[in-house]
Amino acid sequence: MPARTRVATVRELLVGGALIGATLVGAPLLRSRYNRWGATDDEVARPLPGDELVERPKLGYTRAVTIDAPPEEVWSWLVQFGQDRGGFYSYDALENLVGCDIHSTDRVLQTHQHLVPGEVIRSGGRDRFPCWVVMEVDPPHSLVLQGAGTPADVVVPEIVHGEPPGGYVASTWQWHLEPVDGGGRTRLLVRQRCTYGHGQAVLWHLVEPLNFVMERRMLLGLRERAEAGRRPVQGTGRHELVRVATTAPSSHNTQPWRFVIGDDQVLVGADRTRRLPVNDPDDRELIISCGAAAFTFEVAARHAGLVPIVERLPDGEKPDLLYRLSLSGGAVSDTGSDIETLYRAVHARRTTRGGFTDDQPAPELLEKLAGIVAGHGAWLELVDERRRAPVAALIAEGDRTQFADPRWRHELASWLCARRADDGLAVPSLVVPVARGVVRHLDLGRSAARRDHHLAVAAPVLAVLGTTEDRVRDRLVAGEALQHVLLASAAHGVHAGYLNQPCQVPELRPRLREVLDRPGHPQVVLRLGRPTNPPAPAPRRPVEAVVDLVGT
């Protein structure tokens, strides 16, 4: 365990233990206070969704906290809590002393954003810990849970009208979100109602103060996380903006960018030491990747409350300098729902090389994506059924052409890396030497062509993103538009895989344009859908490896 992690764990144990001790000692005097911590008289008295599940509680409380973030953003943190989900944002070290195995995340997890009634939320990592069953979900307004025994023996909750039998416990855990200050802030209420049979009173009066200590920390932890991304970023915070920017996609995961952080600006440049001279001889895809990174930086900056002024700077004298992103002036961005949605999608976005389910993206989403690309000054062509077979044939021909070139195979093999590496195409560590040898020495073009032809034909959506011209500036625009499309799609659970062979092989690119029957220059061929097996995030280099610091 790293030293900083050990210190944080010890601090959690000391602080949490001290609070529990003090609360237990003063429980009789403090009970009325900790059972309504943060809540007003009106909030304590008002009915909330879920009250009807336990009509006459023997124990209960209502607590509240105000959060400097809109309900939609707070909901993203609330809906993902649970032992095998996002954790509980409380004193993990204390909970883990009794084997709960809880690890609270500091990120919104897209895989845990959709609860449905009947779903089970675990409170601990073993079957002896109780769990909760989801009774009501109304995003971003209310979440109602009811206690349901242990995961090994879930009891279907029911409404408790009167005195329960001895040994029986019925409880609710009700969360309610209300917009305040025009929706820019949130009032978060939590309520628990509990009744029990004969012989349970002493136990529950002992549990009550412990619950307060842990739940108070949970409310504060949730607030800290929801508010963290909304504070203006200064100083070293720009490193965090760069870190977010480096999540952009790149060919072979080369991450071919550099960032220069000055006093009031950030410069984005091409790192041509990471170019692919065979796969991308004119650095077209390298430039597209830098455009995608710059757009991601802009999203992160706006999410942090800044208004970056974006200047594209490609010229003959400094060909590696591509963008100036000015952050001076102290302006505050209107962090509207679009920016919030894009920012949340940054870490959810995945590149997939596998298949998609049969689910078709909504027509409204596809129409939106075409409008997004047009707004950047580029175009997005959705390949219809009539043209899909010819485009798939070009993709397969591109595979055969590339694998037939030993130089291309050697270049691809050099970017096959162990999963612990921070760049390249990840393969299991034990097979890296074998995989590199196979790719270098065997022409796998026929099998690759069959696979990619099938992926193109079977994809729910096959699309080509292009530009009117093909200058460096146009390729930057293509990268910005591409990343915007990827994030907007990921926000709806739709991800992309690339089939760029017709754009990479010089003689195939004009033929692709002919098949599409439209003027302009194809830049990226991609398929869109919902992955059958969502991949893990690709590795990224540490921020220190891509940043230079200068005074300006």
C-alpha cells in the first residue's frame, strides 16, 4: 500500500473511531440532533416517497445537506452507490475492518447509472451483510430502497402495516433531491424508517448512533465529489485538464501529443517522435488525434467553469504547434447540460474491436451526430444498405494490402504492449513476444479482411466522417468533430470501432469517395453500436510525460 494511502486509511480510522466513540457516549443527549442533522422542521415533517413502505416506524430520521451542483449531477453519484458499485463515500477503512470490502470511487461510473426496481444493492462483500432492494427510481428526484435480508437469502420486501413478528426487521432508505437556486444547486434529503419485532429495541438503539457517523460522512463525501468538478481550475489544476485531454483516441494508442502549460494559456502540439510512418505517412491521423485531444481539453475546461479561447495555429514555420488555448480573463463558463453530459462521457468512452449487439441507435441520436459534425464544419455520411457492401469490400482490401507490407506489420508489432504499459495496443503480458512474432512474420491479411468485412456489414451504424478540404487545419477540425461525436454517443451507451483502412491506404481513399458519391475527403471510417463485451479503458501515459512548463 502506498504511503499516502496508508496515511489516509489511518486518518479515517482515527477520525471515524473518535466520532463513533463520542456519539455513543452522548447518544441519549444527542439523539434528537443527529436524527435530524442538517434538516429543517419542514423537511422532517413532510412526506417523502417510500414513507408508505413502513407505516408506523419505531425508529427514524431525516437528514439533509445542500450541494453546489444540479440534481442531475448529484444523481450520478447517488445512483451508483453500493458495495460492488461505487462504494458509499464514507469511512471505507472502518467498514473494511469488519470485512465489508468497500472502495469508494472518485469518478462517475457509467456502468452503474441505471437502477431498476427489484435490483439488489449490497452493503458488504460477503453474504452475511444485509442488502437493499430498489423499490422506486425517479431520476433525478428520488430513490427508495427497502431492507431485504442478506444477498444469499433475499427477502422480498412488503409493506409493514402493524407490529412485525419477533426477530423481524423492516426498514427503508429513502433519498430525495430537490433543485434550489434555479436548479444550480441541490437539497439532498435522506430518510430511514424502521420497525422491528420484540427483542430488537436494544440492538437498534445501539446501531442508530453508528449509522449517523457513517451516513453523515457519506453525505459529505457525496457532496465533495459532486462539487469537485465545478470549482474553477487554477495552477496545477491545468495538469488535471491535460490528463482529461489525453483520454482522446489515437491510432495504435500512440498518444502523439504534447502540452505546454504557461501562465495564462496551454499550447497543444504534435509529438512526431510517436508517429506511424508506414500506417500514417503524412501524419494525417496524428493530426486528427491532436484535434480530438484539444476538443477534450475544451470540454474539461468548460466543465471546470472556464471559457477557453481556442486558436488553431498550424503554419509552415512551426508545424508542430497546433493550438493555443487561452485561459485568462477569469470568465466563468455556463456549464450547461451539454457540457456536463460530454464531460461525464469522457471516461465512459471506449474504442471497441469486438462486435455490437443488435440494438440500433435511436434515429434522433444519429440526426444529432450529423448536426454536431456539421457544426464543426465537417460532414458525417451514414452508409446506407446500398453502399455498405462496397465500403466493406474496400475495408477488406485495405486489410490485405496493409498486411502484405512487411514494414506495416513490423510497425504494428512494435506497438503491441503488455497491459501494464501506458501506451500501445494491450495484449496479455505472457503472449507479447509471441504476438509480436506472429504479426511481424505472418501475413494475416485474409483473416483480418474476413473479420473486418463482417464487422462492417453487421454494424448497427457504419459512418464516414470527412472534410471539404484536406489541409492540416481541416484534419484538426475532423479530430474535434470526431471526439464530439464519440462523447455524444457514449453518453447514450453507444461506442465506436474504427475501420480506417480505406483512408489509410492511399489508392483506396479516392475509391471510397466515389462509393460515397460526395465531394470532399474521407478522414475516418467508424462503426457505432452497443458493445457485446464492453472493453476496459485503454492505458494512458502519465501527465508528466506529455507536459512542459514555461512562463509566458
